Amino acid sequence: RGISVPKELSDSVSTVVVCAIDGKYAGHLLLSDTLKKDAVDAIRRLKDLDVKDICLLSGDKQEIVNQFAERLGVDKAYGNLLPEDKAAYIERLTAEPDKSVAFVGDGMNDAPVLALSDVGIAMGGLGSDAAIESADVVIQTDQPSKVAEAISIGRATRNIVRQNIVGSIGVKVIVLVAGAFGFATLWEAVFADVGVSLLAVLNSIRILKR
């Protein structure tokens, strides 16, 4: 608009909003996001769970994104992204074979990316309605560390399911073979059916401790 502003504003890392009155510079605002309290811990816990490929996608200035990435310990960080840029990046990742992609976001512009990813995770408290509707998982407490907790619970649940399947089939096969050779009676058959079901239920209850 042909309004002269202080040169130092162009060197600012924060997003700059310049204010003018009657065509003359009057002042400016500096805008910048802040990290959530458990953000650093969330990244650390994800790495502990062997989640190696962690990337930060943001519409903020690249300088701001680099600062946050350094504080979080994230190697890949991309700024100045429009919603379609984020969507294109996620599409490239999901196209790779044997790779599952999860995206965590809370803004309205994150809705397309949440829908495109294999698992979309939205923040339920401060997140936009569009993001919540598009997500597969909603974190009600707005704590990023809950993502690592959900992965941990999911893996524990998967292990219990496998134990139940292998245990149930194994016991039934043993009783079946024993019955064929005359070593198993009706009571063993009842245990292989009802008893194994009860054991599977009791084993599944262990997940409530998580």
C-alpha cells in the first residue's frame, strides 16, 4: 500500500501485523504460537515407542517452525504451508507401501489432512468442529502426550488379542486331539469351550489397568 515501515520488522521471527492510520505507520503486533506444556514430553514418548518419522507441518513462517522443531527435537519441519500443501504432503506419505500415517491437528485448515491420513487425531477441547468431524480419534484433554498413551494402549490391546486367539485355538486343538485318542471326556470339552472363553475375558480385563 506504499506505507513505509521500520526495516527491523522484516527480520522478525514472529508473524507481523502492521497497523497504519491515514496511510501512516502507527505500530505493529507480533503473533506467535506457544508450545503446549506436554509437547516436548509427547515427542519424547513417541520416540520411546519407536515412532521415528515425526514431522512438523505448519502454516506459520519457516523461522517460527524451525524454532519449535528445535525445542521439540523434531528433525523434519515445514512452514509456510497452505491446507492444500499439507494435503499433498500427506498424500505422498500414504502412497508409500507399508507405511501408516497419523496426523494430529486442531484447526479448520487441518480438516482435509485429518481425513486423508490413515489415522486423524484432533484436539477436542480447543479444536475446530471441522477438525473434530474429520478425525478418527478425538483427544478430549488437548494433551499431545495422549497420542503416545493411545499408541501404547493399542499395542497392549493387540498383544492381548493375539494371546486370546492363540490360547483359545491351542487349547481347543489339544482337547480335540486328546478326544480323538480317547483321553478327553465331556468335561475337558466343556473347559475347551466355556472355560477358555472365561479365561479370554479375564485376560482382556488386564487392559483396564492401562
